[in-house]
Amino acid sequence: MKKAHLLLTFTLFSIWKLCPASEQPSPVLDIRGNVVRAGVDYYILPVIRGMGGGLTVGSTGNRTCPFNVVQEQLEVDDGLPLTFHPVDPKRGVVRVSTDHNIEFSGGLKGNPGRETVSNWFKIEEYEGDYKLVFCPTVCNYCKVVCKDVGVFVEDGQRVLALTDNAPFRVMFKKA
């Protein structure tokens, strides 16, 4: 009887080790340590202080329509609130390494597909902080070049753009 019990225990342990439970990616946390939720307004703020504030929309050069995502000039300005929309709208928690449509308040959210592939971003953990990454997987047949989101100065504005260099370290503050 002891041998049968030992054999059963060993067999169950072996199966458990061979078939680990599927783990969900970690939830993204805001500056208070709370889970970031889909459909709720947040500000995206820089981790490194003294180099601009939160995110907003703006134009550079002679353009009049704000086509760029930029940082506010003053670090005390939180920018415009944004909401996160995961691919699966039933998921209420924003998680790292998953596709999200990031929408400014009053903006339009895109549905997954080739037409909107440029609207999807991931939040990744980066050296104890977070960074934004463009590497959408919402379109199986689309070919994208994965890059971090960084900050470049153009016409005096701190503009967000894709980079191979230093990523823009961010944190999230509930609006």
C-alpha cells in the first residue's frame, strides 16, 4: 500500500512538473501600486523627472492639426488622460506584454486588423519601470518591425517616436 501511494504521489508530481499551469502576464501597476484597469482614465508620466510632463497631442513644424503624441513642456503638467483597451474587451486588467489600444480621451479606438495595426502597443517591464513598445500581434499576417517608444526633440517639442536607443520610461497615474 505504501508503495502504491508513493508511486501515485510521484506520478502526480511528475505530471505537474511536465504540465505547468499557464501563467498570465503580470498586471501593470499605477504609481500607488494599484492594478491598471482597462477603460479607466490614466495619465502616462515620465519616470525620469525634469524632462517634460505627461503625454498629450501636439503639432510640430507648420502643421496646425495635432498629429503627434508629445510630452507636456512642464513636468508638473500631467497631460491628457488616456484609456487602455486590450484586444479582448472582456479583460478588465491591463497586463504587460499584451496588445492594447491606447486612446486619448475623446479619441477613437481601433479594432484589431491590418488597418489599425499601428494603433496597438504593449507595456513591458524595463529595469524596474515600464516602457511602451510597438510590437503588435493583433494581425497574424502583418509584418511589423518591433521597436521601443522613445522621445525625440523636434521644433522644441518632446515627440514620441519609435527608437532603437533609450526607451521612454513611464509610470501610470489614475486620472
